[in-house]
Amino acid sequence: MHLLSSPTIWFVCGSQHLYGPGPLKQVAANAREVAAGLAASKALPLEVTFKALLTTPDEIAQLCIDANSDPSCAGLILWMHTFSPSKMWIRGLTTLKKPFLHLHTQFNRDLPWSTIDMDFMNLNQAAHGDREAGFIHTRLRLGRKVVVGHWTDPEVHARIGAWMRAARAWHDTQGARLVRIGDNMRQVAVTDGDKVSAEMRFGYAVNTHGVGDVVARVNAVSDADVSSLCADYERAYKLAPALKKGGARHESVRDGARIELGLRAFLEEGGYKGFTTTFEDLHGLKQLPGLAPQRFMAEGFGFAGEGDWKTAWLVRAMKVMAAGLPGGTSFMEDYTYHLSPKGHQVLGAHMLEICPSIAAGKPSLEVHPLGIGGKEDPVRLVFDAATGPAINASLVDLGNRFRMIVNEVDTVVSPKLPKLPVARAVWECRPDFKTACGAWILSGGAHHTGYSTSVTTEMIEDFTTIAGIELVTIDAATRLSDLKQNLRNNEVYYHLAQGFRT
Ligand code: MN
């Protein structure tokens, strides 16, 4: 995947010197075994390294400084095998900038009821040691994930795995660069927003280039490279004879390939992880880039149309969360509805740019008129999305904060759509169409989303916890009256919690 790194997660165990050197040695050995057990789990996408058994405030403070300054550390798992008085943790935790997960587990799974004595009791104290830790995390108002259960439990691994995916996306975001080719679509509100706030809150930078900077690279592409890429297209996709080499409309495909090669040169030169385009600023380009964003998304780039930099970044973050999982992730737009009394459905699509990672089969490469933008007919991949559970996620800028909105949906088999010249997904919303759309609109969710059959609500929730932003979840349990009250509560909470730092 494009510019994806594999950072590590530090496993850290807390204790104190009260127990003496013998038990502490045992604690360290047990903690190593727990860390090794987690490291061996296939559900965990990142390497887990046992880092330290911490027993003093100075050790704790130093470890937090080390974690902050190690670019390969994406987060920490904390566990209190015994009691670790948590005033010792204040100095370290108030400086810690990396995400952490609090694993509430115990070395022994079963209690040895017939032999249990005070030595056993003194060694296996997470039941109260982790409560002391939880208090100070709460007292310090630290966002973190708490995972409860034995460290060999597959459900525990799955929950840690989800958090690791969120931590990896957070790690990927720090210092990430996105580029907007052209500005926001004129007059559109939801795709606009405060890029300074976004960099403060999330750590990625987004800057604009005029489309002329891309055009210069497109014009520099050699004919031989265009021919070679067109041959790749013929191998990877279904093409009508007119579009193949020698066909009457092959020139349109060559134009698309030239745009892809020029855009790639521009994006690689800038080290960008995501980008936007806008059909209102295409001076010097023959077509609105369609095929190129589709193929770049499949490689892991974030993308959104119409200058929507927040969604472009969200698509990138979701692609990082999904790395290695089956399914796909794409830029998406709620396009039009099927409001039959037999069941309401959403037809999701975009003008062109849907990622083929969500395709059910081999995409077909086609050329059709666009209808807006006044350019030549653009080349694009057309396909049906794979069916199954999926999510739509949207990030909006409410002026004083960012809000993430997630709706869980079920993507179904698309009816035959012989005249629709774009990739599409047809889904049904949870808990039902009317509740979900009402909740989405009340929450201010955008028409643009990150759509994924790989990323789960849990990963997004963990990510918003790390980022310290609001999350609105619309799922099978959503009731509109509760949701409205939560939105009101959140207005107050985030206003107070963030103060002037927005
Ligand atoms: Mn759009």
C-alpha cells in the first residue's frame, strides 16, 4: 500500500517495589509472556514489543518521553499486573502524546481454588491494580480504550486489533501531506472547513496547487509510457473493442492514461497520501480525472472530489485501518434513493471516482459523456460493489469542533443498471432508512463519505477517541429521540472540554 509504514506497539506493565525482587521478577516474566501471546495473535496487525516493567515515577516519565520521541511507536498497551500506585503515573501520562490502550486482564485465567494462598493473591492483583490505573486515567481526562478479558481470549484480540488499526491510522496521519488540485466546489459548505483546525487536531497538512502544476506533468508524459499503461488497462479490465488499441475511441483511453501518469508524477514528487480534484478547475486537462483517482485509491491514496479534503483524508485513514483485511474502501456519495414501500434503498455512486477495491467482479473500462464540466468524455471503471455489511463515515467541521458520523449499512445485490455509466453500490441502512437518514441529516453528515466493507464502527470509535473528537453512531440500536438528546449533550461537552483550542 502507498506509503504505509508498520510501526510497533509497546507493551508496558506497571508495578511497584513493595513486593520485593522475587515477585517482581515473576511479574516481568509473566508480562513478557502476555506480550508474546498478543504478538503471536493473527488478529493483531502490528508488532507488539514488551517494553518495560515500570515501578517508579522516573521510569514511567522516561518511558513516556521515549514513546513520544520514537517515530516507530504507534501506541502503548498498559497493564497493571499488581498494584501500581497511580500518582506515580501522573507526570508520565500528562506528557504522553501517543495513544494508549488499557488492557484489563490477569495472568492466570482460572483461579486455583483449592491451593490459592496469599502469595497468589499478592501476585495477581490486576482486579484492583487496574482500577487504580483506571481512576488516574479518568482523573486526568485521558481518552483511551479499555479492553477487558483474559489475554488469550479471541474477543480480546479482536478488540485490541481494532484499536491497533485506529492507532496505525493515527500514526499514518501525523505529518501526512494531502494536496487539493484546485479549490473547493463553489458555494458548497460541507466540503469546506478549517484546515488549520484540522492540522491542529489530526496532524495532517493540506495545501492547494493550481491544476496547471499537474498539467505540466501530464504534458511531459511520453507516448511510449502511455502505450504501455494502455496495455496494462487491457490486461486488468474489460474493454469494448472501440476502446482497445486500434479502436475508434482508443484516443480517449490514451488521454486518461496520460492524465494518470502525469498525476502520479505530481503526487509522488510531493509525497502526498491523498488528493482532491474539482471539475470546476480543469484548465489544460482534456478530461476530469476519473480512472486515475480510481486506480490511485486502489493503491491506498485518499481521494475525494470537488475539493473535499476532509473526506480525502478520511478515505486514506480508513484505508490504513483496513490494511490487510478482506473487502474494500472507497470515496462514496449518497446519490439517489429507491423509496419503494417494499424497502427503501440508497444508490451510492459518484460522477466517476469510486475505488475498484469494493468491486464485486472485474471492472469494465468505459468512456461516456460526463454532462457537467464541459470537457471531453472521461474514461472510468464501471462495476457493482460487493455485497455485505459496510459503513459510511463522514467527518464534518462544526466550526468549534469536528464530528464523525458513522452509519452501518448492508450492501445488497444491485439490480441490472445497463444505462448507468458509473460504479455503484446499493445499500440498506440500519436501523432503517427513515431513522438512519433522519439521524444523518440531524447530525449534519455530508453527502460525501468514506465507504468500507473492511473498516468497522469499532475502529472508527477508537480513532475518534484517539483524536478526541465527537462520534455519532447510527446503527441497529439508534433511536432518534436519544440521538437528538446526545447531539445536544455533545454541544455542551465539547464546548467545555475543548475550550478555545479549536
Ligand atoms: Mn460529489
